[in-house]
Amino acid sequence: LATGKKRWTVPAGDETVSLRPTVDGVLVMPETVTDARIPQKNGTFMVQTFTSSTIARDATTGRALWTLPGDALGTYPGSVLMGRTDSNGALTGLQVVGLRDGVTRWSRSLRDIDVWGIDDSGGTPAHILLGDRTGLLTVLNYADGSTVHSGRVAGRWQRSPGAGGGYTGPQVVAGRLVIMRADDRSNQSTVYRLDDFRELWHSDGFVVDCGT
């Protein structure tokens, strides 16, 4: 940074690569990408680009540390959450690996997952949120992939924006589950307890993290 002198260089592929900040001296970045066709309700489809394999490099030397199939959904001190998708872009599997060695700590196959989120509002990943096509929401323990709680919240998930289909997304803010829904008519947010999904309050707008 002080001199602008180039330390190392590697090919970044033909596609535009979005780089995340390095974590503990490791740069986790896409290696290969693929296009997925996501069906829309009106019979058309939306083309979206997904990372099909990920590579981790030493940020000081550029040396490749590991390469794995899937996309890095979250990069944290000591670990990376990897996600695998099918040809339609739906999440089909999760895997937590070591940040520097790429060794699998746990993996889990998934079916019919439309939306997902990570509870890392405290700076450390604690839970993974998974919403399937039936409206079932499952909370996993980030440390070992075990199920903490599952249940239903009002309404169905909508994974893809566009074509008037709307969008639904779960997130955790200050230990509370927030379900946001948007379509061409309105934006809605409902706040629940994370442990039992009991509804706490509702807002005609988006609820986002804003500090204390």
C-alpha cells in the first residue's frame, strides 16, 4: 500500500470477479463461474451467474491454498461457509471448511431451498437460516450444522426478484429474526423471536441493522 509495488498477480478468469476483503491473510475468490436459468412465474426465465468453484489464496504471496466446488457464502476468521447450487441456482448443499486448509468440518445436503441467510450480526457466525419451498424455516448451528429449530412463518418464500414475482429474505438483527418481503406493490418486514419464531412486530418497510 505504501509504494504501489506489485506483489503478485494471477489470472482472474473471463468473468468480472467481485473480490471480498481478505480475512486473516487469506483471499477467498471465485475460480470458475456458470450461468443458471431461473424460471419465473410468467413462463420466462432469468439468467444469473453463480460461482461454481472457489479458490483460497495466501494474500501475501498469491499461493493457492485450496480449491473447492461451490461458492463462498461467508468468510470468517478460521472458517468459510461453502454453498453448492443446481442448474437453476437453488442451494443444494452446505459445507464449512477451514480458512487456510480447506478441510471439511461438516457438510449437509439440502433440498428445495429457496432462501438462506447467515446470523453473523455479532461478528461471529452463529446460525444459518434456510427457507424451503413449503414455507418451512430451519435454523442450523454454524459450528456443526445441526438443526437448532424449525417451523413456519406466515407467507411463502420468493427467491427471485423480477417478473412481478417479488422477493423474500431472512436475516438476523440483534438476535431477532427479520423476514423481509418485497414485490411491485409494497415492502414489508416482520420481526420474530429466533428461538421459537413467535411474531413480535410488523413494519410497512424494510427493517435493517442500524447499530444499537
